[in-house]
Amino acid sequence: MGTRSFHFVEDYRTLVRQLIAHLPLPEAMSRAVGGDFTAMGQIERQLLIGYGLKPDHTLVDVGCGAGRLAKQLVDYLASGRVLGTDVVPELIDYAKIGCPPTWQFTVVEDIRIPFAENEADFASFFSVFTHLLFEESFCYLLESTGIYWKHDESLSPAARSYSPFLNSSKTGRCSTMHTKRFATDCHSCT
Ligand SMILES: C[S@@+](CC[C@H](N)C(=O)[O-])C[C@H]1O[C@@H](n2cnc3c(N)ncnc32)[C@H](O)[C@@H]1O
């Protein structure tokens, strides 16, 4: 008996393969995650540091894409690491480039986070919920509460699990648009 895959798996894989077919790889990788690869990675990094990310922390970066954030954290997470997930194998391969071999990048096909409980300090979902149904986003947040209680209990769950668009008025518009048909101009949401 066959199983149905989630909408976001084929939507995003198709988009990325089209970009790779028509653009130089670095440009394709950048556009696949919304563009401004270095600048947005820096902003994501500074937001997490502002929320309390420390150099020895483990960050779970759900929907890490091409490693836009991870690549900007290589120097900062001197004794920490990134555990990234994404639904697109080509993005995961690119995310690994330049990152320490102890960092893990894993392909997923659903809304699970395949790391052990208490393994991480932070979970981030930068521009991921814009591509999921509300129910899927909610399940992802529940899932993340199992993996990020390692170090400092004084940090609130909200501070540890950073998803910039969850409470945004944009969320409804983008979520609806992207789940019906993945928009190639998804960078407008980032
Ligand atoms: C706009 S990109 C943002 C990538 C990355 N967070 C960043 O800021 O550079 C959205 C990413 O979410 C990934 N994605 C979509 N659905 C996902 C899911 N259910 N689980 C994990 N990643 C997913 C896509 O493949 C894509 O890489």
C-alpha cells in the first residue's frame, strides 16, 4: 500500500531542482531560501544571539535550507553545534559545506525532528511556517519542546524556539498561498 507524502516535500524539491537547472549553484541555493544569503544569515544569527544563544549551545535549525544560518554560526558556536533538518536533499548537501563535521544535517519528509530529547538548547524555524499549514506548524512546535531543554532553565520556551512569523499578520496569507501552490517568489516572505 502506498503512502502519501506531505505537500511541502514535492513542492519544495521541485522548486529547488528547477532553480538548480537554470542557475549557477550558489545563486540557486540562495534563491531557494529567499536570497540575500549572507545578509539574512547574519540577521538570523544576531537574532538568536540576542535571544541567548551561547557559543557552547546546540541549535536545532528546522528547515535549515542551504545553511544560510549555519554558515554564519561556524565561528560563533566554537564548542556548540548545529543540527539542521530540511526536506530537500540538495539543500542539505549544500548546507554541510564549510561546517564542522560534528554538525549534523538531516533530510526529513514530515514534521518530525529526528534528534534525541534534551539534545539541544534552541530550536529555530526561520521562514518555515510560511510554507506549512497552521496545524503542521503547531505540531512542529510541540515536537520541538521535546528536544531543547539542555542547559539554562531560565530561558522561556518562546525565547528558545524562534519562529519569526508565527504571530505575524503575514502568516495567514503566506501559509495559504504556499500550501496550495508553492510560490517561486517565496523570498517575499523572508
Ligand atoms: C524560505 S526557506 C528558509 C530556509 C532557512 N530557514 C533560512 O532561513 O535560510 C524554507 C525552508 O523550509 C524547508 N521546509 C519546508 N517544509 C519543511 C518541513 N516540513 N520540514 C523541514 N523543512 C521544511 C524548505 O525546504 C526550505 O529550505
